[in-house]
Amino acid sequence: MHLGQQIPLDGLSLKELGDSVLVEIEPQRKGLPFLKHVEYRIISKCFQVPVQRRYSDFEVFHSLLLQKFIYRMVPPLPPKRILKGVLNSISDREFNDSRRRGLQRFMTLVIRHPVLAGDELVNIFLSASSADIQNKLRESLKKTGDEFLTSQMALHGKVYLPADIQSQAAANREVIANIHSSFYKLRDVAERMAHRSRENSTDLFMFGKDLSELGSDTSDLPDSATLGKAWKTQRKSLVELSGEFGLLADKAAHQGSREEDEVVEKLNLFLEQLQSYKDLCDRHDSGVLLEHQRAFEKRNGPVATHLKRQSFSEQPESRLTQQENTIITMEMRSYFSLLCLHQETQLVFTHLPLVTSILGTFVHSQIQGHKEMGDVWGDLHPKLKSLFENANEVQSRSSSQTHTSRGLKACTVVAPS
């Protein structure tokens, strides 16, 4: 039996990895005057029905995904607010935008996961009305239980696993851990570059503002000042030049936003998938099987049905039979957990070609940003040249008039009486 014919995650291409989703902040806060909260508008390409969700709805959704798909990569949620009363309006906006980005990454990874995306929990979260959404999600999980109880592969998980699964799993975890470390470094560098672009924007804006203040100064130089008239001519042009630096500041700010949106966000998306893989491995190692050994009780599905039939034929009222069933269930869960871990590892490897895409986006972003800035700098150079030429003309006329005036005075002195 070929592995790829039985495990749906194998052989997937990036184009097959799901839907697109958009998370936006609703412009108006909801709730009582002193208890207002932010709501998020979610639009999924698959459902095409905008829904409003609070952060607490995301928390319940995330918690239930972890309960149902304990053996899968469930992406992390962005953190809760810290020191809520201390934040000012600017940092509050920054926090909300950061959280919105985190929620969009969370939903993107969920909707791209070939197992999670098709689940009823996701269907409800992306399509049901906001009224009582959390209870709807909880009721859905109660009806089905976790993935192990409803998966056909859970009965024969061992059959689908490679013979050397333990050594493969250890080697794969080390490889992915190294990739995780490298991507953290790349993301940090990309964040610093985006930050420098925004700082450059601020510096250019301040440079233009200072030029404008200098050009707007109406105080006159003393008559004895050398090149005083030339300075007056130059000063009038400084206000116009300050606008050019404002344009440069806009281009630099746009470059920072482009680096943030197109490079840093993609790196963060992949990093959070790698983090969810690490969390999955930690759950696998921490004895999650023991915590779920009773999850099959009072549930429906192929695994529960199989165990009930076996128990009936072996006198289920006996303690020995119950212990044997518990051992069998734990063994089946162990193999199913390994199978899911193997599948999730393949899913991570499926996303590795994104490195090329991210690198291409990074290079294109730099080319575009330098071109836009270069065009403005190029337009600024002839304006500066014209400014200096005009100043030189004023200087020449002023010098000529000065010499003429001195010559007239000299002629007056030597004229006969």
C-alpha cells in the first residue's frame, strides 16, 4: 500500500493549500460606553459571508481546535493586551493593528491546513452569526469528540507509518528546529530594515520641515553681509525644496510599509507554522496520550464503534476487559499521534518553497523602493542646480552694480572743479 495514496497531506502543492482570508478591525467599537471592545470583520473567499468576531471568540475557537486536533499543528493566537490602562491612543492603535495581523496569520494557517480547514468548527466560525457563537462551537465539539474518534485512519494508523518512523521523526524535528532558528534571524533582520525605512521617512520629513522654516525666515541680513542678495533668492526656493523632501519621506514610509506587509508578514506566517509544529512535538512528548485515554467514551465514530463491538464480545463488565480496551486505545492513539506528526512534518516541508517566494518579494521590494526614491532624488538635482545658477546670477548682478557704483564715486572724486 503506497503511503501517498492513503495520507491526504502527501503530495500537496502550495496552490492546493486552501483559501484566502481577510481580518479587518471594525471602525466602531461595540459595547457599553465604559466597556467598549474591538470587533474584527472576517471575510473568507470560500464562504464570502462577512462575520464579526471578538477576541474572546477567537480564544474559544482556538481552545476547541486544540481539543479536537490535539495531534495537529494548531497555530498560536496573538497575545492578550498587557497593561491596558497604561497604553495611550498611539500605542493602542499599534497594539490593535499588531493583533489584527496576528489574527489574520492565525486564520490563514487554519484555512490553509488540509485537515482543519474542512472541519465543522471552522465552518461555524467563518459563517455563523455572532449571536451565541461560542456555544455553537462548543456544541459542535460535544457531538463529535476529537479527531481520533472520527478518523478512519485511526483504526489502522500503524499500517500507514514508515518502518523507521521514530528515527525519521527525530531527524525531521532537528531539521525543522534549525530552519526555525534561521527564519527567526531572517525575520529580525527584515524587521530592522523596515524600521530603518520608517526612521528614514521621519528624518527626511524633519529635514524638509527645517528647510521650510529656514526659507520662511523673513529677517533681513545686514547690508554689509557678503552675498546677502543671493541668500535672499536662495531662501525663497527652500520652501519649495522642502516639499520634495516631504515626497521623499512619503516614499520611504511606503517602502517601510511594503517591507512590513510583503516580507516581514510572510516570514512571520511561516514562523508561526514552525512554532505550531514545535508546540505539537512538545504535546506529543508531554504525554498527551495519557490525558486523552478516556476520550473515546460515549462517542460515535469508527474507533468507538470498533471498541464497543470488541468489548461486547469479551464481556465488557469485567475489569480485565476494560483494562485491555484502555491499553488497546492508548496504543491506537499512540500510532495515530505518530501518523499525524508524520503528516504535519510533510506539510511543513511542503511550505519550504515559500522561501524562494519570500526572497523574490524581498528583492523586488528593494528594487522598487530604491527606484522610487532614486526618481525623486533625480528630480531634485536639477532643481538644486537651477537654484544655484539663479543665485550666481544675482551675485554677478550685485557685484557688477557694486563695481559700477564704486566707479561712479571715483569719477566724482577726480572730476575737475
